[in-house]
Amino acid sequence: MSVLAAIDCGTNSTRLLVSEDGKRPLERLMRITRLGQGVDATGRLAPQAVDRTVAVLREYRGVMDRLGVDRVRMTATSAARDAANREDFFAVAEEVVGTAPELLSGEAEGRLSFAGAVSDLDPADGPFLVLDIGGGSTEFVAGTERPDGAVSVDIGCVRVTEQFLHADPPAPEELSQAISVVHDYLDDVTRDLPTVKEATRLVGLAGTITTVAAVEMGLPAYDRDRIHHFVLTRTAAEDVFRTLAVETRAERVHNPGLEEARADVIVGGTAILVTVMRHFDFDECLVSEADILDGLVLSLAAG
């Protein structure tokens, strides 16, 4: 038996999965670290954002030591791709974890997410469009058992919030501008990934989508088993969006299912989700808790 671990250093959160042979999860952890804070404006990782992320990596190193991890794969995505000083962060991260972070391209990120997301789905329910809304980028991957193609675009819950949503709550014209820009990016997705139009099932990954599901269900506490494979209808997603978008951050945090640390960027993320469902005319989204971390541990198990 091998104990495998995957760490994803994303724009908004830093996450850990420890697994036996890529089959039985031993631990899943997520911390909001906002590594991408201000990167869109400055082109650099902020010192305080690096400090927050490194502190969580130290916590994860302790968890991996306790569980006897044999091999670990650590990746960095949109925020690191955009940051001129990412090597400074990588050096500290490698010192703490013992493994150098891999800088994933958007396409590689999407393909790993797809592998995780479809690992427990029936191919007969495909072809799938896997939607991974991150903090700085969003990945679109079409396929059934294997991806036909993957596209990454520079929209995410943090990036949309920092670029467009400045008022609290966001002004109607800010929301309209954000949605219009997302639509423009989705035109690019259709051009670069024509098989997106053949997908019969939308599969949604990552914190924005799981949070919208949790808010729709009114979950008083996080419950992975209830969220995983929850069917989120477009009507429900639109309702959650309308509710959150007209609330201030102080009001928003009282919604059951919404983690306080995500309250300032959830409207931006939900705007992406509802725009995707409108643009590609999906009536529902299958919410998946299996994602890039699962794809990473599967790659370690296969290697």
C-alpha cells in the first residue's frame, strides 16, 4: 500500500488530499489563503499572501507526516502563472513540503480536473463538459472517458471580483459588465473547443460551485457526501445568485453553507456559473467534489 498526497496551491484556496493508492481518501483539507490577492493588478504575489499559503503548507506537511505519505505531487495554477516572483514562493514551498511545486498550464490543469471529475461517472451519461471555476482562471474540458480538448480562460471568482465588483453590494452596472465580459470569454471557448456544443451533461467543480450547492441546500455545516453529485438546477443557481448579489458582505455571511472567507468573492464566482449555464443552455449542473486533487493522486498511482 502506498500513501499518496496531492496539494493544489490555487488563487483562492490551498487544498490537500491524502489517499491510499489513489482509491481510499484518508484526509481532505481546504484553507482559504488567497494566494492570488492583487496579482491581477500588480503581476506579483503579495508577501502576506505567500505567508498565509506557506503557513498552510506547514500544516499540511504535518498531516502528511502523521499519515505516512510516501509520495506527494504539488501544483500551482493561475496566480503563480501570472506572478513574476513565483520562483520566490516556489523555493519556500519546496523547503516546507519537500517537493517542488509544478507550474501547471491552464490546459494541464483542466485535464487533471477532468480525470478526477469523471473517475466515478458513468460514461453513458456523457459526453461531459467539466467546468472548473477557480480564483484566477476557469477551465473547460469536454469529453467522455478522456478529454477531447481543454481551454483555460482568465476569469475566476477573485479576478472578476477585483476587476469589476467594487461596491458592497455590487452595483447593477458592475454585475452587467462582469456578465458581459464572461459571455465574451465563452465565445472564445466555443471557438477553441467546438465539442463543447456536443456535451449533454455539465459537471461543476471547485469552491464556487460547491458553495452555491451548499447555500441552495441550506447546509449548516460542510457535508461532502451531500454536496458530491448534487444536481444544481439553473433556476436554483439563478436564485442563489440573485440573493447573494443584492446583499452586503456582512449580510451574505449569514447564509447557511457560505464560508465567511469566501463571502467577498462568491458573487463573482456565481456570476461565472450562471453565465455559463445561460450561454451553453444547461438546465442543470452535476456538482462534483472529485477534481484536480483526485486527478493528481490518480496520476501518482498510475506512475
